[in-house]
Amino acid sequence: MKETKKEVPFFNYPYLFESREEDFIEIFKDIGRRGAYILQKDLTKFESDLAKYCNANYAIGVANGTDAIWLALEAAGIGEGDEVILSSHTYIATAGAVAFVKAKPIPVECKEDWMIDPLAVEAAITSKTKAILPTQLNGRCCDMDALRAIAKKHDLIIIEDAAQALGAKYKGEFAGTMGLAGTISFYPAKTLGSFGDAGAILTNDKELYDKMRFARDHGRNDEGEFIMWGYNSRMDNFQAAILNYKLAYYDDEVKRRREIASIYHKELSELHQIKLPQNPNANVDYFDVYQNYEIMADKREELREFLKENGIGTLIQWGGQAVHSLSKLGFNNISLPFTENFFKSCFMIPLNTSLTNEDVLYVCEKIKEFYK
Ligand SMILES: *Cc1c(COP(=O)(O)O)cnc(C)c1O
């Protein structure tokens, strides 16, 4: 009998380095030999290339995607006594950043495409609400027209958590550029992954740009003068150099991610036991970059176990916990039935650029075999 078992890990971390090992070593040598570790030309170049790539006026490289969010919130003047509305289906970092500036995170429902529900946002607005912090989840944008209309009507700002959505577009606009500011993460497993922690903030607002730029470097302005209290949240120049190199072929990576999503869709959309994310070309308003391929599945635990037995790695996002369910963090008696139901059956199957078509088809074959 033919041996059909393969190993398809959920994410292949060594591949990140091994895929272009020689070039990465050259970059490391170059940085080391120039002694160019902090706030050097590689970071300046990455910031300008990233801004250009996203069609934004400004980009700031910071230490990670979480710092990016709170630096943006703080520069926007969000603080004690303010409420910030976000999706309960997001990483703790989104809510954590709000708590960090001493404001109150208000988690709300997501809708059918698992993005924040604009109706739920509007229903959650109080006199204390200052901002909407939508997560551009799984490499897809929220319904930004609806969110912007609400923000305008109620005089709120929008800061996008676009940690998962570099290059994703909504009606031609890039994730991270549709509000006052937007944030990106370059955590290794993100669509554009560095070799450690790194993040960025995008904005078109010059005043906010300067505030955030100074804040990430001890409150120092271009003349080296300390003009405000600040922090150390600089992106390492080495990470910037790696990201510079990778940004140049990022479009190819996105194309490949969309190809894999298409294969999953083609192979799995007939199964009535699972619900898939949107097909890449389903709606011209959305250009998704497929940070993740998150599905809902009947008999989730049995399916995951079966896939595991067959060498396939899967993951439940956020450890299976929606933000509003984290009672130890002060979220009590909040009922979000749609999100709660979603978390009973959601999980993610592998989607990254280390996968071959054979790997992807193997995953599909095993899922079909399970439900047969
Ligand atoms: C990854 C992620 C973050 C945090 O980014 P880090 O770089 O790990 O700090 C924030 N929000 C979302 C939605 C993320 O997926």
C-alpha cells in the first residue's frame, strides 16, 4: 500500500530563514560590518518603502505590533475615562493596548465574515466612546465604509489594528491607511515576518507622525532635543534590513497565499460540514492577503485530532478565547452569542508560503476523508 502520510506543520518557522538563507546571512554580515544596529539608514529606507507600498504618507518602524497600537492610541489622545470599541474576535494585544493607555476596551460582536459588526459598534457607543479600533482580521479588511460613516456621525477616530493585513485592500485602499492611523506586525508568522519582534504604524497625519516618531525614541525630536516623555520602542535596524529585502517580493508572497486560498475553496466549498472564508475573487471590494485560513467546522475537536494523526498542524486563534470571555481581565457578564458560537467551531488550517500544492491538496483530502 502507498504510504500517504505527510507532515504539514501549521507554520514552518525554520523555512522562514532557510528559504533564502544565503541572502539573509549576507544582510547580517552587512549590518554587523557597518555596526548599524539602531536607527540607521536601513530603517529609514524601510519606513519610506513601506509607506510607499501602502500608499500612506508616513510609516514608523517600532518594536512590535502591540506597541504600535498603544503608541497610536496615545498620540491620538486616548486615555483615562475613554472607551474604545473593538471586535471580541481579536488578539488580546488589541484590547491590551487600550488598557495600557488607561482607556477601557469595549469588545463587540463580529458579523458573518467574522469582521467587526458595524451595527454592534454603533450600539456600543456611549458618551465616553472616543475611538473604534477595528481588527483587519486574517488578512481581510472590515466594512470600512460603514465604520467610517459611524465614526463621522459620532465624532470618533478610527485606528486600525492591521497587524494581520499588510497589503490587504478595501475598495482600493490599503489596510492601515483608512483611519487616523493603522498598525502592522512583523511577528515571524505574520505575512511579512521578521526574525524576531517588529511592528509599524502608518498614518497620513504629519502631527501624529511626529508625536509617534518622537515617542518611540524617548521623546527626542530631529534635533536631538527631548520635547516630550517617550519610550524606547524602536525597530531594530537588522529587522528593518531583513524586512526591506522581503518587502521587495511581498506581492509574490501575497499572490501565493491567494492561490492557496483558491485551492482550499475549490476543494472544500462543497462540504456542508464546514464554513470557509471568502474566496479571493468573491467580491471586488475586498483584496484579502490570507494571513490565516480560519474555518468553522462540525466536530471540530475530532477533526483536529484526525488531522493531527495525519501529520497536519492546526491552531485555534487566540487559544480559543474571545476577548469578552477573559473574566480575569475584568470582562464580566458580557454576552456576545454570535462570537461565542463561532468560537465553538473555529480553527485554522495551514496557509503559508512554505506549502506546496501537494501539501495543500493533502490537507483537503484528509478533511474530506474525515467527513466521508
Ligand atoms: C499579531 C497581532 C498583534 C500583535 O503584534 P505583535 O507584533 O506580536 O506585538 C496585534 N493584533 C493582532 C490582530 C495580531 O494578530
